Amino acid sequence: MLASPSVAKEPTGIQIVPPDRLPPVVAGPYEIAVGDILNIDFFKAVEMSQTRTVGPDGEIFLTLIGRVAVIGRTVADITREITERYSVEMVNPQITVSVEEFSGLRVYVAGEVRSPGIREYRGGVTLVQAIFDAGGFNERARKSQVLVIRRGPNDEPFGSLVNVKQILRKG
């Protein structure tokens, strides 16, 4: 079904690409998404520390400085802005921003598994772990032809056929 060993266009618009030609999973620093939970920690002013969930408008609201647009920005960028804005209210604020919980990282497991659906992605989850988390393969599954689809640099979907049967045999 593949037109060439390098790249083939499927009718769905998904490109089937050999695993060694796939784009990297992460193409730079993480960008904040709606629903992420951010910790804003103040050194030597712990009472000012806050935990905020990014709202559907892409903003958080912080004591003294108000709304801060955070969606699509990096932690370093947000830390810089918040520190600058608090400098008007405080003397030499030392602030650390960190992501407590990532909402934008999900794995969709569909097809011939016992319990298809959305799974929260936690760093390091492998394909086999995601399948087992979805209840494992059902009787009709072709374990030697599992299609993995992920987004590339410009949110373009890339697919790769993976032989999970072979992975399970090797351990």
C-alpha cells in the first residue's frame, strides 16, 4: 500500500513515514496550554506564592498585577513578564514559575483495543504502555500493523506503522 519507502500519502491526508524519518516529538520548549496549572513561587515572600489554572481565555489572574496572558508562551517568558510587573509593587522580587500539571498532553488510543479513549500523557509513556492502559488488544487486532499518528512541527499529522507484535516478542 505504500508508494515508496520514504513517504506515502494516504487518502485520509496522513503521511505514512518510516520511524527513522519522523519529526521530533518536541520541537522546542513547552508552550503553556489552556487548563495547565502553574505555580508562581516567591522567594522570601512565600505568602505571595500562588497556584493558578490557565483559563479558556489563555490567562491567569495574579494578586496585585491582575491578568497575565500565558497561552502559547514558555515558562521563561512568563517568569520574565511576571517579575517585571511585580517589580513595580515589590523590591527585587525573585519569582519562579513552574508547570504543576500539563493539560495539553494527551494520548488518544483507538482501534482494536478493549477500552479506547483519551489517556493523560505522563513523560516516558511508551506505545506498548498506552495500549495496555487501554485494556490491551482485542481479538481482532493486527498487532504487527499498529498505526501511530503524531503531530509534526506545523501541527501536520505524521503516521508510522509499528510492529508491536515484534516489540512484545523481544521484551
